[in-house]
Amino acid sequence: MGFILIDARDDAVHDARFDETLIALAGQGKQVASVWQSPQGLVVPRTYAGRPGFDAARKTFQEQGWPVSVRLSGGGIVPQGPGIVNVSLAYEIQGKPMDHTNKAYLTLCAVIGDALRGWGIVSRPATVHGSFCDGRYNMAIGDGDDVRKVAGTAQVWRRSPHYRTDCERHCVLAHALILAAVDTQEVTRAANAFEAATGGPLRYRAERVASLHACAGATMAEHTDFVYALRERLALALTRPMTPTHEQSIAGAWNLEIQSRR
């Protein structure tokens, strides 16, 4: 794919908003990516900060070991922490964001799908109602009532420093949060507790998400090895060329998801 990997293979633990620094590199004309992890916490979009109980809830959750960060991208609340792997891509494009958003999402989905195939895990873009931060470009496993989310995605777009009215250029930061080896009950509990504390209307269901280590047949005692292996496979997927077959398979799965909702 031609991405320059930033901190992709080390054991560094980053701030929950680490990947927002990558968009500056995209503005320099670089196509960069990172596979990274963050300490335990919750991350919310800016809309949550306007809730009446936000500041008090943020203080309480900080004291409980769940610090809350506010990110630039949209969507909903997501957990961070051990066993959660993030993949971020940042690059510059010519044209309007709306003409490239699907492509950016599908690129992320292709990277994740490519990495998971090594464990025999078949994933695809799909909405998963009841999961936290649900979106059209979740990566999910299973079918019908058994569909479960294993990764969520989001984007941030900014005008490039090279933007001109006669030559529109933008930078995109595309991000995926992957549930590699987590206690799905606990992370869902934390998300629901913060929603309740801030007067949010949404409540999430733990059975609508899945931890990949269990899907791959690994035990929680083996989660460190699984997370390391997943990071390595994601890094490999980012550095080798993405074949047309990979992109077509992801696009085909998304078209099936669209048809299933009609």
C-alpha cells in the first residue's frame, strides 16, 4: 500500500489522541500509517462535551481509572486500553472529501480483513445495531442475528496546506479501533455507565461485539501474544500492495450489506 509506518512495531503506548498528529505529516505530502495502543480510558466526540453532566462525569471516571478524552472525529463513545489495537492512516488527496470517504473506509477495512484472514476469520463491513459507536463501516463477523462488531472506524478531514480554490487538496485521517483481546462485558459496561452519567440516550449490548482472540481460539492468558501477532499482521498488510481482489471482496461485502437493509 506504500504507507510509511510510524511506531508500528514497537511496544510504545500512546495518548488516546496520538493519531491526530499524523494528519500534519499528511499535509507534508507523506502517506503514513500507525498500528498503536493507548492506556485504558474512554474516547468521545466533541458533541459529548456539550452535555450538562459531562465535566462531573469526566472527573468521576478519571478517579475510577477510566479517563475520558475528546477526539476530533465524529461517531460515539469507544473504549481504549490493553487488548485494543488501533490502526490509523493519513494521506493527502485531490478533490472533495465526499468523493473519497468510502475509499478511505474500504482501505481500512481491507487492511483489517487481510490481517484477520491468517486466523481464518472472515470479516466484512456491516452495521451492528446495539454495539457502541455503531457505523456503516464497522468490521463484523457472523451473519443475521449472530453478527458482531470486531472493529469500528472513523475519519477526520482537513484542508491541505497546499489547498487552492483551483486545486482542492485535503488530508484525511482514517482510524480503526480493533477489539483484539478484551473483556467485552467490561468495556460495554464502562461505555453504558458514561452514557448514563451524562444523560445520553443510548445503551449498548455486550453480545453485539466480539473479541478477536476468542474468535481465533486463543485464551485470555494468551492475549499478549495474540495482540502482538495482530499488530505484526496489520503492519504487514499496510506495507504490501493491496491486490484488486482484496478491494473487490470488501466492496462486494459492503454492497451485500446495503442490499440486506433494503
